Amino acid sequence: DYDFYDTNKYYESSEDAKVNMQYIAVILRTADLLHITMDRTPVIEYNAFCPTDPISVLEWQKQKAVRAIRPMDVYDEEGNIDRSAQQHTIAVTAYFEEANQAEAFFALGDYLRYVKKELIKSYEAIQNSIKKKGTDNYLFPWNDIDDSGIKTKNFCKSLLKFELDQNSILQMLVGHTLYNDSSVVIRELVQNGLDAIKLQNRIENKNQKKLTEGKIEVEWNSENRVLSFSDNGTGMTVFEIENYLLRVGTSKYSSQSFQKEYPEFVSISRFGIGILTCFLVANDIEIITNSSENGEANRIFFRNVDGKYLLRNVKREELPSYIKDHGTIIKLHLRDDASMENLEYSIKKWIVFPYCQVNLKIDSDKEIRIGYKSPKAALEDFLANDGMGLGNLDNIIVEQTELNGVTMAYALRYREYFQEYSFIEFNRRNFISNDNNRNPVPVGICFEGIRVADSTPGYKRETFLAVMNTSDSKIVRTNVARSSIEDNAGKDELLSIIYSIY
């Protein structure tokens, strides 16, 4: 809290009485976390107390093994110690002498992983303080832990760990195994933008500020083969880039800290694999992001999924006007084998009821507005454009019903013979031609406006014209590929709602 705990508060008139309470708190916290050396667990004291409780024994063993906690040396390109370089890593030296200390060894490892997370939080707090309050003279560089100095007796000298083949993992996650449609990159990046804009509005609403009019721009430049996605959402900090964007399987929206601050927020993204889908169509990726949280702007460059990335700070005057206040631009430099021939059809297939305005621009063509305001509007537009070849629509109506957070629309035709309305049957095989310029049929299940299934809601395949959407609902979850609903109690509850509406 930079306002309550002033970073430059005077407690007396003297210059010596100027206090940075936040910095003091960080230093005390760090000292407490790292005071785990063996001097706190002398053998004579252990023998005097003779603890028997398993937790106590584990804690004593864990700390008795730690010989030293010290800054880690920094080396130059020639392998020599660089005394002028700022150290940022804490090196831990420990030795487990007894064969029965395996549990203590693992416990120390778990603790140090926790310490690293706490150090990063403190590091971020001080960095934010420097940017917001100009407290440059308060240095806190520590943001990493080195545990290579932890040794064990009677165990293998080298610690064993899982090694993941990144190319194989990529193929498993975004290749034919999980995603067999390269157009999912469009869905993943647009839904990331939708989440960021939705969160930006929540933050502004919480702070009683004017809400940002959210907008996502998707642009395809066929000459340069660049596909770009721009949104004026929250943007990303360096911490979020390193801990969420670049970590497969982690999502900011699923983290404990985020859930605690925004317990009612429902995101589309939750698996943390969206950036990987980009490598289905591109090797070179560029991201420019400007965080609304601390005004931090950065540019990131990727070259291949298994390579390194480059990150540099960007001055506000260098930012594109679209994200001057906050937002993110992602540019994909597409490979020659990646086709954008059906780009309009693909984006309309996935983005059906977006949270905010989504536009598509292809080369110099006019912008195309993507999505509909409601399920009813989608069906009415489809029928009005003679999507089913039904001819006279005087005996057809579209109804929309809302129940327990689920909004569903369905088309009905009045049958004179029976003197009642009935659902309009639909079979995709009899409808879809090879003309990919046609708009996708608005039949299916959508979560937060993104289509996850193209079957009639409540059925395993298309049966009649109906489409549903649910927003801010935690009833059900989708699978990782977002091709169906997870089979759990939430699915049963959703089906119950759907059948009640029918």
C-alpha cells in the first residue's frame, strides 16, 4: 500500500528521520525467510530438547543441514567473477549427512521454492515503488535462489529430475494430439484479449473510474505475412510474463492471489497454453505490452518455441497509440505453410458473442465486425440471410430464454397441420458446401462468448437450430482443447438447465 505506508515519510524534522516503511518490511521479511542456517539449531540444544514430534524432527534436520546463505557470484562471458556486477541470486549451501534425512532434503527444497516466490513478490513491490514513487536509492535485487550447493551423503551425487523434450511437449499440446486445427491460435489470442479487457473494466469499476471501451483488432497483412492481435486490456508486467505467459500450465486467473482479489471473476483462459498455439503457424513472435498496473511497457521477441526470448523496456513515447494507456499487441510472422485463406470464416466460427467489440481487417479491405450481441440476434441474422433456404420466414420465430446464467435461443416454425410450433431440424451435412465464405452456422455451446462445441446444446450432434451462451458462470469447465465440456457434476447441472429451457 504505497499511500498508507509512505515510502518517504518523515517522523521528525531531521533528514535521518525519513523512513521507507515498505523497504524496512521487505528487508525484515527477507531476513526472516533466509535465517535458516545451522547456527539456529545447535546440537547441544537438540540433545537437550530431544524432540520426538515428527514435524519438529523434520524441521530440526532440515535446518541443521544448512551451512551457509550468501549472495551468489556473478561471472562474465569469460567465466571470471565480475565484482562490479549486481548480484541477484541467493546461494544455499547444505549437507545432509544421514541416510534417513531424505524427507528433510525434500522439505528444504519445498521451502526454498516458497522462499523464491516470496523474494519475487518483494522484488516486484520494490520495483513498483521505484516507478511509482521514485525511490531509486532503495535497492532490493534479490529474485532467485540457487540450490546447487545442497549435497547429500549415501545418495547419488547428481540430483535426478524430470527432463522434458520441449518439441515433443509442443506436439502433444498443440499438435495433432490436442489441437488438430491451426485456426485455434485465433481463438486463443482473441480470448486472451477478451479476458484482459474484462479484467481492466473490473479494476476500473473497483476504483470507481470510467470504464475502458474495450476493443480487439485482428489484422492480416498478406504482403508481409503478419497476423496481429491488439487489445486495450490490462497488459502484462514482467512478473506476469515470466510467471504466467512463459510457464505452460499456469494461468494468472487461476492463481490463489488473483482468486482472492477477484473471487467472482470468470475468465475464458485457464490452462496457460495459449501462447504455445502461436507456434502452430509462426516461429517469430513479437509482443508489445503496456501494463495498467504499474505503467510498465515491454517488448518481447520469440524465435522458435525451444529457444530463448528477448525482453526490453519500452518508453511510452515509443508505444503505438492503441496501447498508450494499457494493452497488448501480438504480432505473428507466419510461416509459408500457414494459410490465412479462410481467416474471416475461422474467426467467426470461434468468436460468437464477445465481451467487447472485435474487428477484423484484411489488408486494405473494410473492417469487419465479428460476433453478435445475443444468441437470438445470431439466429435471426442467419435466417434473414436465407441460411437454411427456408424461403418465406413468416411462420418462423426465434425465442430466447435465460435461466441460471444460461442464455439460449432456438428457432421455431409454425406447422399449420398440427397448429403448434416445433424446432427447425438441422443437419450440417446437408447444409455446408465448399464455400468457406459463408458465415458459420450459429449452432452450438459458447462459454464467455467463445464457441466450444458446434452441436445442438444438450445433444451430441446437430439436431435443430439452437445456440447457447453462458457468462460469469462457474457451473462447468471445458476440456483443455476446448472441444467439449468436462464430464462432471457441473455438466449434469448445465444439461438440466438446457432441458428445462427446452
